[in-house]
Amino acid sequence: MLIRNIKKLVAVETHPQTKLSGADMATLSCIDDAFLLIKDGQIADFGKMKNAPYDNLPTIDATGRMVFPSFCDAHTHLVYAESREIEYMDKIRGLSYEEIARRGGGILNSVKRLHDTDEEELYRQASARAKEIITLGTGAVEIKSGYGLCLEDELKILRVIRRLKENTPLTIRATFLGAHAVPEKYTGRRTDYVDSIINEMLPPIAAEELSDYVDVFCEHGFFTVEDTERILMAALKYGFGVKVHANQLARSGGIQTGVKYGAISVDHLDFTGDEEIACLRNTDTMPVLLPGSNFFLSVPYPPARAMIDAGLPVALASNYNPGSSPSGDMRFILSLACIQMRMTPEEAIHAATLNGAYAAGLSDTHGSIARGKIANIFITKPIPTLEFIPYAFTAPLVDTVILNGKIV
Ligand code: NIG
């Protein structure tokens, strides 16, 4: 397939990088008046229109339109049962995340609903969300379990994720998040629940190869640094990659713990100071920011500007979940990153594509327009500038989606 007359081909790489950090995030390499050639599901070639091949290929004329690499959304919880608008009403009335959780809402509310939903129905609901994010320009996504909190229900979620991998054109990475909250049955016995994650859940999940990563919500009222270390050590022994939910509600020590155990990402990071920034510098751990939750919970945003100015890489993800971010729209995430966290459009696009791919362990094959990478792209409607993408924040600008080289 040949895409011709592309107004701007965005995020091209001739020497592909696995991630971009600090000042390098601000320079987005683009080709004006470009072509893109796709063969066997991969990006075969690209360049200036004057050098386009004259093959007798199926052709798309992209006059006035731009071509972007698909978004890589590296943090979602999109396999959940039903929505939670009641809590939305509580939030509007002024209740905080912690207050809602204490009243039996929050994660444990979704745990009950998921327990009462059979695998088929859970798959149906999750698959509708997967289809929705495809139309919004996402081509790769990380999906976490964590609304099960017992072996049977965690397996139910991970099997649904596996079915999504098999039946959708999305590239999917699965993450086991048994340590998302302490289930009711273990109230006052958190350490016993950590034992159960390590001894009862990890072995069958590893045996069935149901997960790529293991994650822990390292936060006051959820799991301590010590719990996190125990779970990460066990996960590493089984060969899983590791991730940490860190510093969403306070400075938890989660960032330092993630770095210590070689986490591919530490996520949320609303409470990040100089100490955490220094700890992340020159490591292989990607800071993943989730501004959809800051918007929805109406809480301060993480210090993206300070992080990038200090030389760190930053990734952006949607955190699609029923409690703190019921949306998987990565373009809205770009808009929030720019206007609320003062990232430039170029930085935000890198954060939502290449750096997102890194945080999902996919940057060798996804996240930019590079020869040999999977042909996951979207073609916009006619737009005047690159900046128009985050600027026109509700306009439906994703026109044609191509995943694995095929129009979806
Ligand atoms: O708060 N940080 C952990 N978990 C998610 C899910 C919240 C929920 O279901 O209420 C979040 O961002």
C-alpha cells in the first residue's frame, strides 16, 4: 500500500531510538509532502513525494492530511465490569479518591462487579472499549488486571486480555496487578494477601503465560515499599518485567523501589520532587504520566516540565479505568499534557508514541515511522498544522486507521 501526497509525515526515524529524553523530546522529525510505503504489515519505505515509487500499488491520497504513528497507550485498566457514575456524583459533591474508597467505592466496587460478571460478558464489554480506542488512534495498549484480587477473578481478566490479543488488531501487553488493593476478605491481613499473590497467583499466571509484567500499587493505604519489594522480587524470579504505580496520592517511595528493581516504568508520579527526579535520571525506567486522572479527580498534575527540563524521558498514557479516568482518548491526553503540564505538542507526541512504546516494551517495533516497524499509523482529516492536534481537543481528527498494514 502506498500513501501519497502526505502533507506531513510525523515522527520519522532513520536511526530508530528506543526512547527520547529531556531536550531531545522537543524535536519531532517530520517530512513535508511525503509518501509512505507499507509491505507485509510493515513500514517498507518513506520519503519526499518526488522520490515515491511508481509501483502499481493500492494507493491512498492523503492530500492536506498528516500521517502519525499510532498512539502507544502504556497504562490502562480497560478490562472492567460496568461503569461507576455514582462515584462520579460523589466526586462532584466534593468527596476525595480516598473518601470514596473508604465508603466501599473505588477499586473494591469494581472488584464486586467483576466477580458477578462472567468471562463472556466481561470480554464483550472490554472488546467494545478496545474497538473504541482503535478509532481514536491507538495501535498498541498495555492492559492491567487488578479488579479480581483473587486467583479465579484475576485469571478471568488475564484470559480476557489474551482473547483481546487474539481477536483485535491492537498490539497488547498484559500486566498482572493483583496488588491493586487489599480485598475485603483480607482486611487487616495485608501481608497474608501479599503471600497469596506470591504463592498462589504468580505461579499459575506464569505457567499459563498470561502476563508480560507484574505491577504493584505502592501507596499509603494500599501496599508498602516492603510489600512492593517482595512482589517484584518474586515476579523477577518468574521472568516477568516489572512496573510500579507510584506517588499518585503521596510520596510513597515507589519511584525509588521501581528504579531499584529495574522497572520498565513507574506510573502516575503526581508527587515527584527533586529527590525522585534525581533517582530516575540515567536509568532505564520510564516515568509514565496519566493526566486524564488528574483532570477527572481534579487534583494537581505531575511536574512534567521539571522532569523533562531535568533530562528525563516522559511517557503519556490514558489510565483508561472506571474510577479515575473513564476514557482511552489519547488525543485528549495530549491536550491535557500541553495545556495543563506545559509540554510542547512535539514533546507530547513523542511521549504518547515512542516513549509509550518503550514503557510497554514495544519500542523496537512500534512508536515511530521507521523502516521495518509494524505499520501502525493513522491518517488525519485535513488539518492546518501539527499543533492543531492537541489544540482542537474535541474535534474528531483521526480519519483512517491502519494497523499491521491493513485499514481497520
Ligand atoms: O486510581 N491507581 C490505581 N488505580 C486506578 C484505578 C482506580 C479505580 O478503579 O477507581 C487509578 O488510577
